Amino acid sequence: MSLHIESTDEALEELKKQRTKTLAAAISVSILGVALMGLLLYLVHIIAAIPEDPPMVAYATQEGDNPDIDTPEVTQTTQRPSSSSAAAQVKVIAAVASADVAVVNPDIDVEIPTEELSTGIDIGDGFGIGTGDGDGGGIPGIVSKRCDLNDRMKRITENGGTPQCEEAVVKSLRWLKKQQNKDGSWGGTPHNYKCSMTGLALLAYLAHCETPLSEEFGENVLKGISFLVDQGMKAPVLSLVPQRNEVSYDHAVATYALCEAYTFCKQMDIPSISNLERVVVKAVDRILDAQCPNGGWAYSYNNRINPNIDLSVTGWNVQALKAAEHGGVKPTKGEIRTALRKAAMYCRKNVMPDGKFSYKENGENPRSSLVGVGVLSLQMTGNGSDNAARKGLDWIKNNVKTLEWGKGSGTENVKSNLYMHYYCVQAAMNRGGDVWTSYNRAFRDAVLGGQKPDGSFSNNDTGYAECLSGKSKNIYRQCLATLMLETYYRFLPGTGEGTKNS
């Protein structure tokens, strides 16, 4: 029997057909494989051509109570609105601890912000309601008007100043820079009113748009703010002498400065100092809690009706509250607007028939030096057009004819009392028109003439400066004179009449 199977013709034909089908299938599979391989290579080429997004590293900020965790700062690459070199860089030291001290981080390089940073930033339309009848006053509507040199010079000349006013301010700020203590404060012994002196110095720098990002003065501003923040974290009031009656001045002036600093940091996206907002709220709460039932404030922050309530103390606390309201501070001890309304009621009780304001309500001890305090306080509370304010403005217009630096003596001398003129300059600017024109003519050249070649101002001032001595008295005088010269761009005229250079 043969081991081979004999194939029939039908079987061979069937085998041939099967081979043909197998070959066709193999060819189809091969073609499909080649096509898939080509498609895969194409996709790989497309993916490789798409640029990758740069890697992003996100840092979570630490908001708890652990001060040992360092939080990397987010820095902005912008340029600062200033007359300084655009290519310059500054060191920004940001305190980021949550402990009860302002711990300072290592220096971080950031480029100076450009003019675009301030363009269109609206910080408000002034401290008052702005009815066009003198209710305005305070930080101008657009920060760039004081931050850009060209805009600042335009504002100076439009409001009756001269280029010498700007030169004098810069010289003064450089003098103040040399007077700063190692701990960041200004002022000194014997009574250590360092908080209020530091507050005045900071107000002078901030008025010129000198912030922690400033090239020339940034470190000074930052150290000053940090000094006050540290004090605010350690004590219930911003004062190194809380046992003294004058704590109500010390705390109010320092709070005023911190509120302005807080506003600048928030509105201009400046890397903030840790605990700044916390201290600001705490400081404003203390002022609200210390207001007396009649609307005024007293020495020692005694919040009961007592013989020590006076208009001078009240004026500084009104300024602090207005700055807080303007900066959007949210206190926990009451409403700022309610407190300002009560303060206006108190101020009205101090006006005299001739336009002077009394030291205490109901006409007790009327003083020329308090006219500006009463008028500015009413303007800041939104009452710049009421009868009491108009009387005071008329007195300013009719009585301050000339201002000669260093002439006369005593608190009633209207020529050399910088305390008086610090307030009157602001009140007159807020009112605008002929009140401001006449007052500007009186004070401008006199203040410029009182500056020495080194940038300091002569020490012949009278009125309230006698309460200080030594280094603090010099700082006090310097800051008031500087703030007066900065009024041209720090405040807006309250009417559309404007002022003319004279």
C-alpha cells in the first residue's frame, strides 16, 4: 500500500485557490502594516514639532502659625514710575513671618516697576466726598500724578508751585535718610516719641511716592514700616511711651502712616510686609475704641468724657481714620464712617464766630493755630462745605497774609507756627480757588527760604514743637515743612477753579 495519497484534479484546483487567498491576505496585511507604521511616524513628527509649555513651579504660601517655614516670594518684572534709571534694580526685603515680630527674609532682586504700573490706578477722589465745594482732600485720585516726575512737575506748576519746591523736597528726603536710626525709626530721646516721628517721616516719603520699591529711599521706607509693624505686634498701641498722656498723638500719627503704606502696597502690588494689615486693623480698632461719646479724642486715649478731650488730639485721629477708610481697612471695633460723623459733630462745637477754633469744645481757649485742624477735620469727614468750615476758611484767607520763617514766638504766632500751617495748607488746597491762591503765595517762598544747604529746615519754628526736644524736634519740623511742599501733588483742589502760579 502506497504511503502517498494520490491527488485528484479537483483537489489540486482547490489547493491552488487556497494558496491564492492566503497570498492575497498576506499582501493585504503587509500593506496595512506599512500604512500603520507610516501613520505612527507622522504622529510622532507632529508631536515633536509642538513646543512644550515651560515648567511651572507653584509655591503654597504659609498662612499658619509656623514661622519656621520660608515662603518663596513671587516677584514682578516691571519698572518703577520714577525719574530714576529704568534699568536700575532695587532690593526688596519682605517680612513673611506670622510670628509677633516682622521677620525679614533674604533680599530678593526685583526690577523696578514701570510707569504702566501706576497708569489708571485710581486710589480715590480725595479724602472727602468731593462735592466740588471743598469737601475733597487727601490722597489724589490717580497715584501716577505723584509717582511720575513729569506729572508731578505739571501738578506743582499748575497748583502754584515752582521747580524749587521739588528740589527742596528731594533734599529734605535725603536729609531724613541720614537721620534714620538703625532700628528703622526716626526721632530720639528724651521722651522717645519714635512712633509718631517715624510716622511723619514715612508720610513725607509716601507723599513723594517713595515706596519699598524705590531705588534711593526704598530701604528707608521699608525699615520704617517694619519698625512700626514690630511695635504694633508687641504692644496694644503704637508707642514706646504708652504711659504718657501723649500716646494719643504717638499712636494716631503712626497709624496714619501705616494706613497709607498699606494702601500703596495693596494698590500698586508691592510685595507686602507680613502682619502689616493685621497691625493696621489693630491700630484702627484702638482709635475707634478710644473715641469719646462727644466725638472727640482725649489724652491717654481715655474714652470717657473728661477734661482732656481736645481738638488737637482729635485732628490726628481723624486723619488716621480717613486714611484707613480710604485704604479699605476693615476694623473689628466699629465703623469708620460712624466715627467720622461723630468727630464732625465734635469739631463743629469748637468753631468760634470769628472763624477761629477752640482747643476744647464750646469756645474754651480759641486758637489761631487750630483753625486748620478744625477745617481739615471737617473736610475729611465730608463736611467741608458746612458753616463751621466756611468760617474757618474765611479766617485763613483774611488773616494769613504773610508767612515769615522764624519771626515771632508763642503758639498764637501765625507766621512761624508750622503745626498751624501744616493743617492750613491742606485745608486751603482742598478748598481751592482764591483761598488757596492767597495762602500759597504766603507759605511757598517762606518755607523754601527756611531750608538750609544740607536739606534741613531752620529751627526757629514755634508752636507745639516746644513739646519736643533734640532729635525728635528736628524730625518733627523737617517732616511738617516737607509735607507742606508736597501738598501740590498730594492733594487735589476741591473746586474746579484751580490755582495759578504766582
